[in-house]
Amino acid sequence: MDYSLSEVMQQSLLCLLCMDDKNSIIIRSSVPAESFDGDLGEIAVAVYSYIDRHKKAPKSNLDDVIDEHIGLKRGDRKSRRIARTIKQILQMWDDGPNVEMIMSRLEKRVRSWRIKIATKDLLSVFNEGREDDEAIDEMERIINTAARDKIEAFDPGIDMGDVGDSLADLFRDKSDEIFLTGIPELDKYNLGPKRAGLHMFLGLAKTGKTRWLLQVGKYGILQGAKVLHISLEMPQREIRELYLQSWFGFTERRDDIIYRTKLIKDERGRLIKIARRKSRVRIALDDRGAKRTLKSRLERKKKMFSNLRIKSFPTKQLTYDQLVAYLDRLEIQDGFVPDIVEIDYPKLMNFENKDQRVGLGELVEKIRGLGIERNMAMVIPAQIRRFSKRDGEDAGSVDSLDIGEDYSQIQTADTVLVYRQSKMEKKLGLARILVDTVRRGKAGWEILVSQNYDQG
């Protein structure tokens, strides 16, 4: 592989290698020493050795570093050349190099190298003569990796002795890291989805798990976040309709009879009354002017709605690698990088392990890892087991121990909320949300919520 650089580029990079702590580490991890020619190459090898040991640029120690590795001798022709080069590097730094331009040019060069490597790898797969799904997935992975790879800085971790950084981090604005649910009692304790975290919502089949994703997605885009909603059990058109209904509260027909339950509190926020009344139908799809009304409202929210993407995949067809490839294509082709990714739901994905419990647990771990890698909030629902009459109880007292599949999913998640609803609560349009598991904070308490699925 040809890693050559122009002489001007070599000198510019050496300047940063010698004098810039942050970018020297980036260059060291991205550019092989053989990219530098002649005397510049010998200097690069010496500086690379110093950076590897000390994790910073040599700066004032540059002369000592060169002397230690090259052994400069007074009057020697080679020593004079290297001394002139060092002088030029220091002068370039004093003059103030255009660091952003240098690093931008380097990034393009490194991506060019990676594309060449990807082309070679693609030809290798192609020449094997394979045309199966695995080969196609492998070629897509090679292409997407080359397209999205960027130069990244070495991260040595947190220095607890840095008092200023510790305080700045402790009191930093976290509003862009934690997303709202729209339920004040949960948002007060930051129980919504978090960047680089896994948020899980448990419930029986057909009891509100998808509606929870709609709630989180809706308040996500209200907060200015970009949301990706992936479904493996419902067509994307139906998901879009549910989102629109949750925003505008329409019903199918004008003569639909809708009831709404209202929780009435006193001045201290304590529940004192539950009132269930017939609700007025605001918009019905069979109204003569419904289309015009909804179009007007949609146009006003067009910019905000552009932060929501909805994508359906056939049940048991989407693999983890295909999920990653889809996120890559979404970024490369559409410029859409989600802050929140909702997957409804992992059990319906295609995972490699034939043991469903083990395979599902491993898949959920990968999903959480993906959120950490890309700094996204991952949101997934999961089903609890179906109770029988023999159990002598209903879904009003379930918790995470009742999860229908591998319990390790609970251990992987950062936050687990459980949907509880007795038969009587269902009739009244009520439900409870149990705060079952929290990585940081108090768990084991629940809140009462009212619902009106007929109007979203």
C-alpha cells in the first residue's frame, strides 16, 4: 500500500507532531512512519517513539529526542541537514500553521488510503466468486466502513487529578444527553432515554409498548433530537399514522364515542379524584375539511417532523450487521444521524445464535454497545410472559422477573420501566408504570397514568 505524502504535507504534519499535543496523537495513530521520506522520516520515527511513551508532543524536548535517536554529530553533513529541518519546523510553528486546514487535508488523505484498502478487500471477496447474502453483507460492510471512518483522537481516559475538568464535567449542561418522556414524574429523575445508554420498556403483548416508543419519539423531536423509529412488526405507514394521531388527536369517525380519564390533584400534587368523562372529537378523518386541516397543521410542523425517520423491516429478516449498515447508509446518503434509535423490537430481529434466549441476550448487548459507540440513546421494548388464570394474578403486579425471554436483557439495560395494568384499570383507561431498574437512582416505585388510545 502506497502511503506517500507530498513534501509540504510531510513538513506540516511534522510541525504538529513536534509541537501540538492533541493533533500529534491523532497523526501518530493515522499516519505510518514510512509516509515520511529521508531525514523527515528519521525525525518522524524519533518523535513517534516519544509520543508512544509520553502521549504528548516533545516540544521543548525535541532536540534531546532527535539526539537520542539519531545521534547528531557536530560538523556532520546529515546532522546539519536535520538541524536545518528542525529549525524550519520551529519557525513554522512560530508563524502559526493553519492547523484546521492541515488536519482537514490529512483526513481526506487517510480516507483515500482507506478507500484503496476497501477496494482491495472488495476485489478479494468478489474474486472468491461468492454471491450469497453473507458475501453481499460483507461487501456492504467494507464500503460503509471506508465511507464513515474518520480520524479520531487517542483518548487516555479521565485524569482525576484535573480538578477544573472534574468540576466542569460535574456541573455541565446535560440537557442534550438525557431525553424527555413527557411524564413529569419520570423526567424529574432523568428516567428518559440517555445517550450511550439502553432504555427498556416491558409489557404484555398488545398493551402499549409501541405507544411508549411513540411517546418517547414525540418528545424527542420536541426537544430537538433526531429520532429513528425501526419496526419489525408494523408497516411504516401505520407507524406514521400513529405518530400523527398522537400529535393531532384525530379519530377515524365523527360518531366515535370517546372517553377520557383525568387525574385530578390538589395543590400539593396529590391525587384526590379520578374523573372519567366523554371526550369531544376534535378532528375526524371522515370530516369534510379534515384533510385541509391536517395539511395546514403538518405544514407548520414540517421542519420539526423532518427530525423523525420511520423504517420497517420484515419480521426476522434484519440482522445486527444489517442494522449497522442501514445506519451507515442513512448517514452517508441522507445525512441523518439519529440521537435516539427505537427498535420495536429486538426479539423480532434475526440473530445468529440458534438458542433464542442466548442469541437475544447477545443481540441486546450489541445494541447497547452500538449506542455507546455512536453516542446514541437506544430504546427497546420487551415482552413479559403471558399470565394464565392458574397464576391467580394479572398484569397489575408484574415486574422485570416476568420477562418472557433471557433475563440478561434486564442486566444489560440502564433503565427498565414496566407497564402494569389490572383489568379494572384497563376499563378506566388507566395504567401504572413501575420504575423497576435504574443504573443510577432509586428504583421500585410506580406512577399512575391515564391513556386515550382512541385519540393517540
